[in-house]
Amino acid sequence: MENLQLEQLRKQLDSINSQLLELISERASIAKMIGEVKQKQGIPKFDPVREHAMLESLVEANKGPFDDATIRHLFKQIFKASLDLQKTNHRKELLVSRKKQSADTVITVKDLSIGGASSVMVAGPCSVESREQLRTVAAALKESGVKLMRGGAFKPRSSPYDFQGLGIEGLQLMKEVADEFGLATISEIVDPAHIEIAGQYIDFIQIGARNMQNFELLKAAGESRTPIVLKRGLAATLEEFILAAEYIVSRGNNQVILIERGIRTYEKWTRNTLDISAVPILKQETHLPVLVDVTHSTGRKDILVPCAKAALAAGADGIMVEVHPNPPTALSDADQQLDIPQFQKFMTDVLGSGLFKK
């Protein structure tokens, strides 16, 4: 008899559950329509006054057996789910998203392609210091088969008294030496006003970590037709990083390369902490090429090779590393730059790993 009564009660619960589901679904449909109306009128989705009034009305009508706190909790969950539904329904799909474009973006400059089936090595001095310095590095790069040279002309430094770069003169030297050795070039720009002139001298414009959320610079880069290399900020989340890239692409420039360059953590044994997990996540969430700067992420020459291998194994489209003819005399980042023989060994070890795709 008791088993029969239990079964009947359970059937009643099942019936009520079905009715509740229908009512909740009906409520969700109405909430979506309200969200659409608010979207058109530019009204905020969340209305705390309205939510408070609804909760008070429900509590006043509560006859038990649930206490008032439980009723508030249950309906707050329903309200939150409805609000999330409104936000999701109107969330714009990002242009950089893998959902928007399933195929990898491949950026081709001169005879160099970044993204897709091959890997790329980017190397060069932290700062452009002289024509002789650049020519020495460029010759070593060409001998090692590297086609893309980096070099800083504008240097945003932590101290205002440190070397700030040669500016436009540095860009001119980059072009002169690159043309001589048949290389493509990357250099950082920090002022939106310099974007246009930079496009006359270099092949890729870099937006550095300290400027990842310089939104006016991102907008100017988006209006340029020069490919952009965007570095992750010192403490930027991956969402912030991706949205910074979206700023550029949304303005019309879809030639964007992402660089993981390490983030700031409590760790002191490396300059920054290389977030290797960022590589597969960025490759999964976006269609943009992803490089890893092993120099800035570690600041240690003794671990560049294993970190480069790890980056490639994680799916990176290429590696960036700093090279200087005589690192002890470098005007910036002297301790972390490879000299020419060290760079040649680095190349041999990385290429010999079988992880570098040609």
C-alpha cells in the first residue's frame, strides 16, 4: 500500500516537473523578447529595481512550505538564467573567432607566409642601434635561413632614462638593411600618428605588451593595411588579448598575428612566466597565427631551446628570439639576447627537433 502511494506521489511530481519545465521555457521565451526590445531601445538588460519588486511580490505571496529565503534563492537563479539568456542572445560573434572563420588565417608578405602549414622564425636585436649592428645580425639570419628580422626603433621603457630607440631613423635603417639582405621586417610602433609612416619602411607593425590595450593605437592599426603583430599584455587575460585583436580586425585589418610573450606572476627565476597553455587555447578560439616570444617570456638564454620546442609542440606557428652581435654592449635587454654563435646553435637545436615545420 505504501509503495503504491509512493509511486502515485512520484507520478504527481513528474507531472508537476513537466508543467514547471513548460512554464520556465515559456518564461525564457518572454525574457528573450524583452531582451530584444531592450536591445533596440538601448536599455540595460539588468534592472535591479524590477528584480527587487518581483522578488518582494513573490515573497509576499508565499504560503510555504518553503521559507522566504528559499523562495528568493530559487527565483534569483531563474532571473539570472533569464538575464544570461538575454546577453547570450545578443552577444556579437567576434571576427577573430574560430566560429566565424574555421580556416586558419595565413599572412603572406614577400615570399614569407605566417600561419598554416609552415613555421616561421623571427629574430633580431631588441633595439636598432646602428647600421653595422643590423647588417651583422641580418647576415647571420640569412645564413641560417631566417627571413623575418625584428628590431626595435621605438622602445617603451620602464625608466624614462633608458634608451628609447632611434625612432624613424631606426625604421629607415631596418628597411635599408632588409632590402640589402632580402629580409622582411617587424618593428614596434607606440604612437598612432606613426602607423602610416611605419608602413613605408617595415613589413609588420608590432604593438607591444605595454600597448596591448592602447585602444587608439589599436584603432589606428586597424585602419592600416600593414600586417599587425600583437603581443599579449603583461597581465592580460586571454579574453582581453583576443578582444584587443578584435579592435584591429573590426576596423578592417584582418592581418593580425598574436604573440604570447609571458605574463607577470610571482615567479622570480624567469623574467616572465611563459603561458604555454595560451598557445592551444588561442589556436582553438581564434583563426589567427600564434607565435611565442621565448626571449621576453623567459629572460634566460639557457632555457630558450626547450621553451621553443614546447611552444612548437603546443601548436605555435613560429618563434621569436632576440639576437645581438655583442650582447654585453646592447643598449637594451643585454642579458637576455643571444650572440651570433649562440643563435646558430639555437637554430640547429630547434630545427633538429623535427617540430619546426618547413
